Amino acid sequence: MLRQGWAAPAATAEHAVLLVSELVGNAVQHTGACRFGLRMHRRRGRLRIEVRDPSRGLPCLLPVTELDTSGRGLWLVDRLADRWGVDLLPRGKSTWFEMRLPEPR
């Protein structure tokens, strides 16, 4: 869908898949969520992906060193996405990121 439907460059699509896996992993590991939501949409040259979970606990961007084997999820999101953030919801939160996409021709 990212490559064909939305004309995402290969690197952008690969990075988006990696970041989704990191956010879903965080939702499961750190909140104990058995269920989570995933939403993906394109708007004005941007891809936005949101992962929703039932916890209102905010994620932390931790410093990362070369020897770290875990704790890199938000660090990767911070490095690879153009923007990211967290929206508190009445029941839980939505952690999201955005990436630029070329405008359709």
C-alpha cells in the first residue's frame, strides 16, 4: 500500500514499517495491551501513522548508546520520522509519527 497506493519511496516505506513495529512493540511491552489500534493516512504530502493503546502513561525518549540492546524504539522514531508525538485520549493514548511523501502527479 505504501509503495504502490501512495507512491512512497522505498526507504520511506521501510522506515515506516520499522517504526510501526517499534510503536506496536512498545504498546504491548510497556502497557500490557492485549489490543491496540493502528491507523494510517495520507494528507497533503504526509504519511501519518498512529498506534493507540489503553494506557495514559506517556512514553519517554531515552538516551541511547552503542551497546544498548533495547530502548531504541522512540530513539528510532525520533531519528527517522519528520515529526512525532503523543495525544492523550479519554481511554488511553495515541503515539504517532509523520513522514513526508511526494505529491501525487
